[in-house]
Amino acid sequence: MRQPIYIIDGARSPFLKARHQPGPFSAADLAMQPGRALLMRQRFMPDQLDEVILGCASPSVDEVNIGRVVALRMGCGHRVPGWTVMRNCASGMQAIDSAAAQLLSGRSHLVLAGGVDALSRAPLLYNHRMVNWFARMAQARGPLQKAQALLRLQPQQAFKPIVSLMRGLTDPSVGLMMGQTAENLAHRFSIHRKAMDTYALQSHARAAAAQEAGRLKTGGGEIEALYTLDGQTFTADNGVRRELQLEQLAALPPFFDRHVGNITAGNSSQITDGAAWLLLADRHAVKNHQLTPIGRIVDVHWAGLDPAQMGLGPVHAATPMLVRHGLTLNDIDAWEINEAFAAQVLACLAAWRDDTYCQTQLGLAQAFGEIDPEKLNVDGGAIALGHPVGASGTRIVLHLLHVLKRTGGKRGVAAICIGGGLGGAMLIEAL
């Protein structure tokens, strides 16, 4: 990048696991509360921001341009533009990249960027036959026609709604749910069920240890509490299972391929509600507002690949970015790879170790290498914490900075697979 893009500060909400009913917060509530807390501790007023950019994969119908909605609710004023970006699972990372582009262009100097989703509130939809029935009812004139239309109603039409979340997690180009693409990777790299469950157990154990140490609770510098109007308080991610045993994971049935599959609810990321933010600035804003950066964005790379193999997106995005800077996998002090599925993360590690894959798919002379497991997702990942789709790309960058600060590391990479056959990666330097 031509000039430094500084990360000044960041905050996120606790990630709240969906529990078969709408959660206590709308997406705008989830984003507004930690965003307001973040802005309140800055040296400038909220209306001195140049822009607010928010990633969201599934905004509700009354929060369509949720970036603007939340900017207004945070007190940024009428003159601060707010806008929304969507790149599926990387929407939050795209918001950061969009902010960086605005800073590099000189059109902005101080930008709040983040991501959010309230997946528990994804709506149920009527199918086309039911919609057509409503249309006929609306067109009917007089009691007789309305009675005739009413008699045409078939109960199965009304009581078999479309689960929009499941539809949204199905790739339209290949007709596969995201979990089915993970099954493809497990087959391709011979990743067995026990390896997946063992990785999932590690994610929960690491997240539980981080919570016990105070790193993933309010007061640890990353998470800001959420409050409901009726007095409930949420201070930590509530999907972490401290007492989880490998035998419990092994007993779960396959979810995406019920006959021969190995991807289960236990070795997949959780359906979750949450939000995360980063405050970005250029030299001008750092000097003008006397800000102290905690890191800088060194580079970003986006990649495309076969949608049926979408989980390998981190490999296709991070590899050319590292090659561009003359870095190897172990030149990186900390890694955050979003855990969409245990099989997907394990497949990324296997692909980097595979000569043939690296030669044929990445254009390398040989295998790229291996990531030290003690540098990867050291405080757990989305399997334990959850994957609120729009927020995850921001969360992994924010947490990466905290890990680098704690460990004294200098360089970090946050990488994410993206539905539709995409990958994103961001190279961060701690300051």
C-alpha cells in the first residue's frame, strides 16, 4: 500500500448462539452497542468520522442499508455517510478493505469499518405456490370468489416455509450447501471424522481457556457488553462448551450428507449473532486527532476458486499475498483462519503441504509449507465462538491484533473462506 493504513482501535459484541428462535438483538442493536462504546473512548467526536462502512450478509428488511442506520444510531450525525457492503462470509473484511481504499484515495481520513449479522433472525419465507395463493386471494372479488380461492389453499403450502438461512447458505451455481462443499474437501484430502472432531474439541478448549484468562470477556479489551431493555446483560460468547468431550462429538450424526458424510453440527461453525468494528485512519487523522495506532494493514488479497471447493479460499488468497512480500507461512507470528468447518481448516493446512496441489493450483514449484499449530487460532475460532457471517471477517482481524500484542508478535494473517468460491486474506503488522 502506498501509504500506511493504521488501525487505531476495535471492539466487538459477545457472539450469541442462535437457539431455535429469534435472538434478543437485531443486527442494528448488535452493531450499535459496541460501536458506540468504541467511539466513546476516542479523542474525537463521532461526527468527525468521514465514513462508516458495515458488512452484512443478511440485513433485515427494515435495516437494508444497515451501515447508515447504525451510523445514525451511534450519534455520527446526518453528515457522516454510512454504507453497507456484502461479500458473504467476508463482508466484515470487505468493509475494512473498502475503508482502506477510501483512505488510500485521500477521500477519507478516519473511517469506522466492521461487520454484523443477526442470523437467528433470518426470516422464514413463503414458497412460490403460497405467494401465488395470496395473489389469487387479493384478486378475488366478492364472497364467492374469496371462498373459492380459500378452498384452493393446500395446508402443506402454508406450513412448509422456506428457511432463508439454509437457502442463503446454498451456492446457486453448484447447488451445494456450504457443508457439502466441506464434505468435498474432506474426501479430497482424506480428512477423517476423528480428525475433524478433535480439531473442534480443541477450538472449544482454547476458547474456554481464553475466557478463563479474561481475554474473551468484557474488560479484556476486545468485547463490549450487550444490554437488553429488560435488564439482561451479555458479557461473553455463549456458545463455548467447557465440558465438551470427544465422545459427545463422535455421537453426533452427519448433517449435510446423512448417509456417508462426516460434517456434523459439532465440527461446524455455530449459527450466531454478533458484530465487530475497527477504527482506521491515515497519517493525517493520526496527527490531527493525536491517535495511537495499534497496527497497520500491510496488504489484502482476494481470490476466486471452484465454488464446490470454496473452503480452500484462505489458501488461494494468502499464498499470493505472502509470495508478493517474500514471506513463508512460518514468517507469520499469528494466524486467524475462520473456522467455517473443521474439515475446511484442516483441508487448507493439507493443501499447503501438498506438492501437487501447490504446483497445479497455486503455480508454485513445491508445497508451500506448514503452519505451526501453536500459531493458528490460539484462542479458538468460529466452531466455538460462532460465525455471524457478516462479522467474522472483522472479528478475526481484531483478535489477531490482540494476539500479536499479547505474544509480542509482529506479523499476522487473517484469512477466510467465502461462499461462492472466494477467499480473502489480510496481512497485519502490530505497532
